[in-house]
Amino acid sequence: MPDTGPAALPWRTALTLARRDLSARFRGLRLLLVCLFLGVGAIAAIGTLTGSIERELGARGREILGGDIELRLWQRAFDNRQDAAFAQLGTVSKGLRMQAIATRTDATAPVALKAVDTRWPLYGRLELIDGRRVGAPPAGIAWIAKGTAARLGVNRGGRIAIGGVPVKVGGIIQADPEQMSEGFALGDSAIVALDLPARAGLTAPGAMYRSVAKVRFANPARDPQAAVDALKARFGDDFDTRTRLAASPSTERFVTRMGEFLVLVGLAALVIAGIGIGGGVSSYLEARRTSIATLKVLGATSGDIARIYLLQVGAAAVVGSVAGLAAGVLVTPLLSSALQSLLPVETGFAVSPAALATAAAYGLLVALVFAAPPLVRARGWSAMALMRARVSPLAADRKALILPVGLGLTAIVALALVNAAQPLVTLGFLGGSAAMLGLLATIGLGIRSLAARLPRPRGPMLRAGLANLHRPGAQTGALVTALGFALSAFVLIAAVQTSLEANIRKTVPERAPDFFVLDVPRDKAAEFDRAATRTVPGAVVKLVPNLRGRILAYGPKGRMTRVASLGKDLPDGAWALRGERGLTYSVGVPEGSTVTAGQWWPQIYRGEPLVSLDEKLAQAIGLKVGDYVTVGVLGVERTARVAALRRIDWDSLGFNYVLVFSPNALADAPHNLAATIEVPPGAATTGLLPRLVRAFPSTSVIETGSLLRDARALLNQMSAAIMAASSVAVLAGLAVLLGAIAAARASRTYDTVILRILGGSRAQLLAAQMAEYGLIALVLAVVALGAGSAMAWAVVVKLFEFTWMPDWPRVIAVLLAGLTLVLGFALAGTLPLLRAKPARALREL
């Protein structure tokens, strides 16, 4: 009868053996627990918070938008036909939006003025700081924001002027449900009755204002997108539209993309932690080398070994993932509280089953991918080979790894792409991360090979440290890969942050005007110039025509492409096709622009209307000199031939218009002027703002200093958020360091004991360990500085198109702080080796 070999153990028996061998405290697998806890916790928290915000945006769509649909029109009112069509859908609330100046004695504050009718708001109520929930203010009353009240030094009941019209402060705004849908504004909200802008002259022909109509459907079940499409089919692309399904597109886009980015950061941290998982499982199996050999001697098959230890590793992975999920849920209230003033998120605990399932799937898949090699290595060797593992490290059967590792990696990539808002960006991020990890792994192998070929140092401790880099079973590759990635991330963030700060601190103030002014009447341009220059001698005033318009069509004559036919599928880089944009006309080439193709029109030109546009936009939509562009200005279509393309210096905070027309193309349209004022260095400007506001109450004067302060504050917040997110990757890298130390502990204990028997002191042994990690740290410093700086340069110069201006002392300080952490944890991980008792250690070998 043929020998069929030993029979495989039943799963129940394998489970019993796994349970008996596995400590309730998961001793030996704690590193796996820590790694999964960090990665899964980060992804769970990010996914839960993002899901909570997206649910709030969806649930509160009507309240955030202030209606079921919203329609906006620049510089003119809706006509009677449009008003009648809106009214057929339900209740209509009409209003106006514009920039204005609020004043009290000599104090001024720019405000985003919102004039509303008596039906406002159609959904929700405005909340004031005294607890009142109100609607539209009565005539002569204004609701103002806290910032405006503080800047003007006024409280409820006080008197201010908006656009020169006196009003009484009826209350201070605590929460405006529509704030998120209003978009960017140069000032805090101020809400007044609908008649005030006309009384203040803020809606004169050419003034920059928007008419707004919000509709509450008579039939709540009506499809808002279908209603908008019907209106556009009837009236064309005359106005911008939004629906309750996307009440705040910019917020939704920001939340989705930032959430996706942070999930990818968490996934990168989890992959780094996966290296630690592999090291931890290797260490765990190394400690059970004798047990595995004994089981094989007693007849256990390779499959039995795999089942027993797969059950143990799986149990630890589940516990670590569940702990990470719990941590992600528990930390959500803290994140919600921090973001409540910026985003629509409810404080308290939030549970998102989809986000938690995704985080758990990521954790278990990463555990599978990185735990598979040591498990396959352990199951495929004979008992005697396991006994010799210290001097002849086990090699994995690569064919056996194809199924678990290949399927695991495929599932991770598929899961990331399924949840991605931008699949190509996600795929690029994953590919870049894989390339970076591969590069660092190659560098690790190179360090190991180089250390084996270098001449032996004379110092015994340095010689021992160098030998540890290339000895059998050395964890050099894992250390360089994980820590190099984490430290490169630190260099990247520090270099990007300091470069952006330097650009804002040095470049922008040198080139930015001191004041921006909107809605200067054309017939008062000379008077405005005199008022500024007499108040501040030496001031330089620049005035340009300022209109609004929408690109409706572009391309060769007779074959022009209508923008409406593109729907939402706009070409990459064609952001100027979305909504209305600033337009101007000029006799000469605007400052900050360089003609790169075609020719500018002569100073006195009366021919065919011409236009010059940004070369990047032209490239994005396939326009060339000689083609045509049609824009809608105040409801009238105007077509001009492309005469020149320009390279625009967007770093300048002057007037940068994508479209600049010849004067005969737009000069007949009603419009006002915009102005910049530059004052000499050190000149006093305290009297300029009050004088301009008093003399020209319908203008909006904005100081750039406050804008720069806001930009710096926003930059600091973004930097802090990115730094906090990257800290998860760094913690994962430190966990990998501990895993590498643990994986080599058995062999290092043997070496340490032999050296102590031969007379080595603890100080000498510690010096040898520090020499090893010091050499790794030195190489990592060079690698991280080079790789991190290269990536930071690409982000700053290619992505943001800023000047490369890193603060190298700060960058290096961040890098040194990371290296100090590495050496500190390395020292902490080697201390147990120095406490090993020689007799006991030798008996265990």
C-alpha cells in the first residue's frame, strides 16, 4: 500500500493548537497590533469624518442653499419672463450679493453684502448670538458678523453705514445656514433689506453685483436638476445655477478630495506599517522555531503549520483592526469640534459603516500581504532547516507567494480606486508610493552590499556595527525603506511649508498693491486718482475697466464649440470655461503679461473686435491665433478674433485677466473701473481709507494686509493638518524600527552574550549598537534630504508654480528631530539585549 504521507490536521484541531499557543496578551504579535491600530485608526477616523460631513451636506442641502434651486445673474436683474418661469415652480425669494464697505466714524470694514427680500430664508432661520432665530431684517436694520462688529466697535443697537446709507445693527450673526453656499468673499457677511443697495448706488449700471433667485418647489418631490435643465433649455446659459443636491460644490469638492488625500496618506502609513507587520510576524515565528520543528517531527504537514499560525496572526490582525476602528470612532468628536466652525459637521460620535468596513478591509489586506512571506517561509521548510534558521535564514517559496500577495495587492488597489473621486490621481499616488518604496528598498540592499565590501574599521565597536548591517538576517533593507519614506515625508512637508511661507512673506508683499478698489465710477476716475495721491503723496494708482462675462463658444470661425455642449466634461486646465469671469479691455499689453504668439493691436484700432487670452487656457481648449471666442456680457453675445496669446505672471497680485479685449469690443458695455493703489515704503496710510470711503461710498476698498494675514493663517492651518496626518506615517516607521529590532533579537542576543563573555562591557556593546544605527541614520539623512527635497521642489515649482525658497535650517532641523527619534527608539529597543543573562541565554539556544 503506497505511503500517502501524514494526514492534515482538522481545522478544529488546528484552532485548538493555535489558541493554546497564543497568549491572551498577544505576546510576540504586539507589533502587528500596533501597526494595524495606527493605520486602521487613521483611515477609520478620516473616512468617518468625511462621511459625516458628506451626509450633512446631503441632508441639509435645502438649508445650505436656501432653496431647492438657486439662479445667479451678474450685473443685472432677472427679466419678467424669467421671473414668471421661476414662480411657476414654487415660492421665490430674490436678493442681491456684492462687496461693500461698512463704516462707523473713522473705522471701516469690508463686508460681503447680502440684500434679501421678506421671503428669505425659504428654509431654516438665521441664528443670532443672543439666541434669536430670525429671517430677513426690516428696512433700516442690518444683521452683521462678529468680525465686522469687533472691527467697527459696535454692538446690537449701534449705528453704522453700509455704502454710505445709515443702518441700525439689529443683531450679531451666530450662524448663517447659507454661508457655505455663498462662496469666497472679501469680508464677513452683512444682511440687509433688499432696497438698501439701490439706495446706496451699489446697483448702478456697470456695478459688480449678482442677482440671486432661490426657489422652494411647490412639489417637494420635483427633481431639481430636471428643473434647472428645463430653465437652461428655455433661457440658454444666461445664468449660473445650483441645486440642493450640490448646495456647496466647492465645499463638497474640498471635503471629498481632502478626505481622499488623507485616506491615501493613511494607506501609505499602513503600507509602511506593513513592513513592520512582516518583521513582527518573522520575529514571532523565529521565537517559535523549535515549536514548529517539533510539530513537523510529530507529523504536522506544511499546511497544518500554515493554518495554526495563520489563525494566530489572523486573530491578532482582527483585534488590532477592531481597536483601530474603535479609536477612529472615538476621535471623531474631537475632529468634529475643531472643524465645526468651518464645515457642516455635527459634534458627537458618528458611525459610518462604509468607512469602517473600508478601513478594516485595508488593514486585513495589508496584514495578509506582509504576513504571507514569513508564513510561507515557515511552512515550506523541513524540521532540520528550521533548526538551522539562525545560521541559514529561511527563504520563501516565491511561487507560493503569488496567490496571497498578488490577490492582496490587487484588492488594495481595487478598493482604493473604487472609493476614489479621481481614479487617475489615486493610481498615480499609489504608483508613486510603490516606486518610492522600491527605490528605498534598492538603496537598502545597496547599503547592505556596500557594508560587506568596505574595509574593516580599526575600532572593534565600529567594526561590529558595520558587520551588523550585512550579517545574515539583517533588517537593513526594512529599516531604510520604512524610515527613509517617513523621514522623506518630513523633509517634503518642511520644505513645502517654508517655501510657501517665504513666497508669501517676501515675494507677495513686494509685488502686491497696498489696496484693491472695486466699482470706481468711470466718470470719476480722475477725481479718485487725485484723492489718493493727495492723501498719500507718491501713491501710484492704476485703473482698469472691469466687467464680467461668460465664455459661450470658441474655435475656428464657422466651427465654434459651444461650452454648453461640453456639460461637465471640461478639458483639463479649462477652468475659465466654468461660470462668469472677469473681463477687461486695454490699449497696450497689461503689466505682468508677455505676448507669446500673435501680435497686439495698435493704440488706435477700429477694426474687427480682438481678444488676447492666457496661453495655458488656449492650449487646454485647443485655441490658436486667428480662432474666435464668444462671450456673454450683460446678456449680449460678443465675438472677437484671437489676436495674441499671453503668458501671465500669476504671482503678481495686480490685475490678471484671462481675457483682454481690444477697446472697441467692450467699451460700449456699462461698466465701472477697478483700481490698485501702491504707496511708498513707510508712507502713512491711516487717512486714505476713510477719505476714499467718504468720497466714493459705492466703492469697495480692500487692504491687502488683511488678505495676506488670512493667507498666512490658512497656510499655517493646512501645514498643521498635513503635519498631523504625516505623523501617522512617522509613527508607523518607528514601529517598523521596533519590528526590525525584534526580528533580529534572537541572533543579537547570542552575539551580545558571546561578546560579554569575552569581556565586552555594556558601554562598548551599546556603542556597537549605536554605531550600527548611526550609520543607517547618516545614510537615511542623505537619502531623505535628497528625495524629500526633490518631491518638495516638484510640488512648489511645478504644482503651485511658486519660487523654490525653502528655509534649509528649518528643514534640516525637522530632519534631525526625526533622526533623533529614530536613534532614541533604536537605543530603547537594544537595552533589553544588554540585560540578557549569559547562562540563561546559552541554555535557550
